[in-house]
Amino acid sequence: MPRAIDPLIVGRVIGDVLEPFNRSIPLTVIYNNRIITNGCDLRPSAVMMQPRVGIGGNDLRTFYTLVMVDPDAPSPSNPTLREYLHWLVTDIPATTGASFGQEIVCYENPQPTAGIHRIVFVLFQQLGRQTVYAPAWRQNFNTRSFAELYNLGLPVAAAYYNCQRETGSGGRRA
């Protein structure tokens, strides 16, 4: 039986944002009762409010950092703001959700103006509590460098969806 191709590779999340990694923790992202599946399409009106995020695991003494970025800002063909940081939550206990963590960069809903943007959620395991801090700015955030700076290692989970302006009609490039 052929092995399924990882949607994070197909969507170029692995490569543009992350190195290859092994998923070890369940991550659930829900907007308005809709569970995000990798590569699904959502319009800005559907993502105005921050999502509900569920974190798996089994050790309440383990904490996680959630990063939400747009690697296609301001447009997929000219991502000069790559990566744009939309949300950063730290100190999330295992088996809970982002609402139990420390929001250190508040949620900013995606509002693409050109092209189809990938909105990526990345979950990292922390070495301990209060070991991750907010960056100075949202634009030109780099998930890999951020993980290296705080010794987060490779992600333990990731998910993404595609988002384009309300009247957008498709096209990967803009």
C-alpha cells in the first residue's frame, strides 16, 4: 500500500517554515466548531476570533508553546514579511488548551489582501515554565530561529489552513 504524502510537505510548510519532524502530540485547532484539517480553506470572516486549541500529551508537568504564523505575507509571490506572527502562547500544560497558557503575543486574525496564504500552527515542547518570551515585532518572525533561541527543538505537532480575502477566487500566487 503506498504511503500517504504528508500535507505539510505538499503545502510546503515543511521547507518554508519547518524542518521535517515527527508528530508526537495531538493538536486540534477549532474555529467556530470547525476542526481544521491541513490545507482546508477558510475566509477571514471565519477566523476573526481566536480558535480553540487542544493540546494532547499525558504529563501535566510538561508545557508547550504554540506559534501561529503566515509565511506568505504580504503576498505569496512576494513574502517580504515572512513569517508574520499572528499569535504566540507559552506555558500551555499538556492535556489542556491554549486558553490555559500565557498569551504573550495576542491573537491577530489573518486578513490576506492578495493570493492564498498558509496560516500555520506549530507546537513545541518547552524545557520548563516561563522559558519563552515575546519577540520585539510580528513581521519577519522566524519559527526555526525562535525555536533555536529558546531550545525548543523540533516541533511536536503542526497544522495549517489556507486563507484568502473574502472575494478571492483562487490562485496560489498573487
